[in-house]
Amino acid sequence: MVAEIAVLGLVLLAIGLVFFSTLLTGASPLPTSPASRETMLAALPSRIEGPVYELGSGWGGLAVALAQRYPDQPVRAFEVSLLPWAFAKARRLFGGPPNLEFRFGDFHCADLTDAALVACYLTPPAMAKLKPKLEAELKPGALVLCNTFAVRGWQPVAVATAPDAYRSQIYLYKVGG
Ligand SMILES: C[S@@+](CC[C@H](N)C(=O)[O-])C[C@H]1O[C@@H](n2cnc3c(N)ncnc32)[C@H](O)[C@@H]1O
């Protein structure tokens, strides 16, 4: 009985943590679907020169795929929700890849000036809030890859539709491109 109450308490705590950070950021840790992930990777060039940033990395699936895609580049993934971040961190600890780092915190505090690629799957308000930061910090030639929600007012260099249930739109932008 005590064990059951403890397990129930832990489950409720986990749900509460995810719910609280979803309220704070407006974005739940919904992962990019495998089909969208494949479509995102297919939109990218085979080589890039410089670090990759994932803004809001959730459970880590997309960050792992990006790190495997670019094994010679550092991939820095930021997540502010404790449970998904801890899951992703444990996943990285036990399975790599070595060029991937999960950082706990608000990506608005990250310095993106050296980014070759920024990837995100957020919400329309979060994208609107992120846009001035991207415009202020990204160097010419940097790529921005978005799942579902576009950077409003920017012209994508490529748009693709993922073969998933939502027909998710994938947008690729090139700064100054
Ligand atoms: C829809 S999920 C996407 C997860 C992952 N990128 C993927 O595609 O599978 C969005 C994530 O962004 C995180 N997030 C939203 N705003 C954030 C912020 N300012 N700093 C760090 N993480 C944030 C949320 O906690 C959530 O886990």
C-alpha cells in the first residue's frame, strides 16, 4: 500500500512538472514525429560548418537525430522542462552520441552567434518571441529549420510536407539567403 502511494505520488509529481513547464512556456514536450524528423533531415545539406542548436529539445529524439547526422559538429540542445530534459540527459549518457549536449535552461539565454543550424518545434507565440533573437544573433548563411510553425515574415529556401497524420509543414530558412 505504501509503495502504491509512493508510485502514485511520483506519477502525479511527474505530470505536475510537465504541466507546470507547459504553462510557463506555452509549449508541451510533444515530440517531432519520426516522419517529420525524416522530412526535416532530408531538407538539410549533407555538410555544415559550425554548431547546431536545438531550441526546446523535449525528450531528445530530434537532437539525437541531428547529432547523428552531423557527427563532426557539436549539437547543443536546450530544454527548460525538468522531466524531458532529465530523460534526454539519461538517454545521452547511456547511448550517446558524443557530440550531443543537453543543457537545462531557457534557450533565450543561449548565445547563437556561432550557430550553423538552429532547429525548433515550438508554438506560434514562441516563434514570434524567438524571431528578434534569431535576427540579432544569427550570422549570414546560418540555417533555421522549423517543424510546423514558420518564422512569420521570413522567406523559406525550402518547404516540405511530412507524410504524418498532421501533414506537418517543415520550413528551412537561410539567413541572408
Ligand atoms: C513541441 S516540443 C518539441 C520537442 C523537440 N524539439 C522535438 O521536436 O521532438 C517543444 C519543447 O520546447 C520547450 N521549450 C519551450 N520554450 C522553451 C524555452 N524558452 N527554453 C527551453 N525550452 C523551451 C518545451 O518545454 C518543450 O519541451
